[in-house]
Amino acid sequence: MKAAVFDILDLGRVPYRDAWALQREHHARVAAGGRPALLLVEHPPVLTLGRKAREGSNIIVTREYLLDQDIEVLEVERGGDVTYHGPGQLVAYAIFPVGRRVQDFLRLLEAATIAALQTLGLPDARPNPGYAGVYVDPREVNGLSYDQKIASFGVAVQKNVALHGLALNVTTNLQHFELIVPCGLSGTQMTSVEREYELRGLGQSPDMAAARQALSDAFSTTFEHYDWTLPEFAGAGS
């Protein structure tokens, strides 16, 4: 395998606003022709509203309650509805050139996440046609079948370069998803690597370090043959 042409930066646990500012710094650099970057991060508890969620109608508790719980609510430029970020969730911001290949880029994000989850011991990880994100097999609860979503996606593309990316639930506090209708989807439950290990009797669940390594390796493999050319630079040269 040839050397990766993007940097992988493990930022640890960073407040959402600070990571958002770092994304923009890297985005400006990549949009100017700089080296792409994959930012890996955890956040303190926060709800973010994508472009479909400006009124926050899928937040099902009061803003006062969220304030009491120290959970901030922020409007961001990514696609999608409302989602939760918090400790135990691995967030990957892929600051990659995309141009008009948004759907192809999303499929590669899916493929990398699925490969990472398979490495982590969940071979049934899969896309759900018509919906962004990665799922594992549905689960029956009180006679009803619920999709089990383990990773959420939301991107924005500005100046032909992606912002935002994906959030993979590893050891996430899933009770916090009860504050919202995740991604605006009814009939869907959020799950995590830890929860799947517990319900399947698989023993000790992989930790965040294992998840970071698995996702880093999966991105390196999945994007090995990616076209990193920015459209405005494609015709540059003599």
C-alpha cells in the first residue's frame, strides 16, 4: 500500500466549538491546495442541528433542561437533522477534496466505517439504502422491529472541500439520544459497539483506542485510490 496522502490527527476530547474552528482552519488550508486531513475527536455532550433542523423540532426536551445538563445546542452547516455528540463517540472530520463527487464520497465514508466495525467484531455492519449512516441488524422490541443505527453521517462541501463527517458510537451514553429524535428518524434506535457486544455476549468491548486505530486503518485502505485533485487545480501547470 502506498503512503497515505492525508494526515490523521488525533485531537482527543475537544469542545465542539473549538473543533469546529479547527475544521475551518484545515478546510481553508486544503481548499488552497494543502494536504488533506482526517481529524479524530471526542466531544463533551452537545446537540448539533444540521440544515434540515433549524427549528430544532426533533429535540424533545426543553432548552432549559439541556442547559441544566450542560448540553449545548448549536446550528451547523452540515446536512441532516439533529444529532448528539458526547464522550465515548468517535467523531471523524474528513477534510478532503470532494468537488461534485458528494455521493461517491459518502459511499466511501460508509465503506470505511463498515470496514472499521468489521475489524471491531461486528460483521453485520451495513448501509441502509435511502438513509445516511451505518447500521447493524434490526432488533425486535415488544414485537416491533427497529433499525439499529451505530454511526451517523453529515457533511458540508464548501469550495469543493468537505467539512464535518461521521460519528461512530463506541462506548457512548445512549440515554442521551433519548433527548432527540436522532437524525429525525422514527423507528430507529441508536446503538453502540459496547451495546452490541453486551447484547450478543461477545465479551469485553473494544475501547476508544481500538476504535481509533480501526477507523484510521480503514480510511487509509478505503481512500487508497481516491482522486485527491481539487477541481480548480486540475488544469494548473505548464
